[in-house]
Amino acid sequence: MKRPPLITALAGLAFVLAAVMMYGAGYLVWLAHSPEILRDKDVANAQYGLHLAAAVASGYALAFLAGSWAMWRGKRWGRWVIVAGNALVVIPTVLDLVGENHIDWDEAAVPVFFGLMAILYALPVVGRSTIRVSRRSTQRNADQEQGIS
């Protein structure tokens, strides 16, 4: 299947984001059992918070992984999974920033990045490219069922 370069790049980018999030989740689990955390006065709460953050990061990673696989395979729903995943990262981080008295622009980088990613994946050109891939794979499957090479 010949997929457009845009879809290949965006599916690859989503896969890289999923890998980074899974690495982050693993790091948080490792950190929960590190000597520094184990020496903390409130070990249970510290470990609970780190395990919770790791679970959330794993959920995001699975969503991005499913979306990247679907885009790679030409499924139209894949880009919307990625858009929703990006939006679910943006919403709590923006709410956290707005709740403070001043905005720390270093912390604003995360919602800006994921917001731009959501906009990029939601662009109509991405949808048209995904539909093109989906039609090609549907035609190929129909040809295979009829015995046409």
C-alpha cells in the first residue's frame, strides 16, 4: 500500500510520542522505588502519586499507539484518537496554568506543543490523505477477494 508521505510522517510522530510516554511511565515507576523516595517521610503518598502519574502516561501512550497504528493502516479513526489524546493532555495543563497567579512560560510549552499537534492532526488535508489511503486499502482487499493481483 502506497501511503502519502504526510500520513507516514504523522503516524511515525505519533508512534514516537507513544514511545516517549511509555518511557516516561517506566521512569516514574522506577522513581517510585528509588532510594530517595523510599527515604521520604510519606513514602506511601509519594509512591501512590508516581504510580498514578505512570498509569495516566501509559493510558496516553496506548491511545497514541493505537492512533498511530490506525493511521499507518489507513484507518480514518486513527487521527481522531490522536486529536483526542492531544486534547486530553492540553485541557488539564491549561487549567493548571490558569489556576496559578502567573503563567510560567516554561510550563506553557507542554500545552502549546500538544495543542499544535491536535490542530495539525485535525487539519482537513490529513483527513483527505487518510481517506485516500483507506480507499486504496479497501480496493486492494476487494481485488484480493476476487483473485486479481
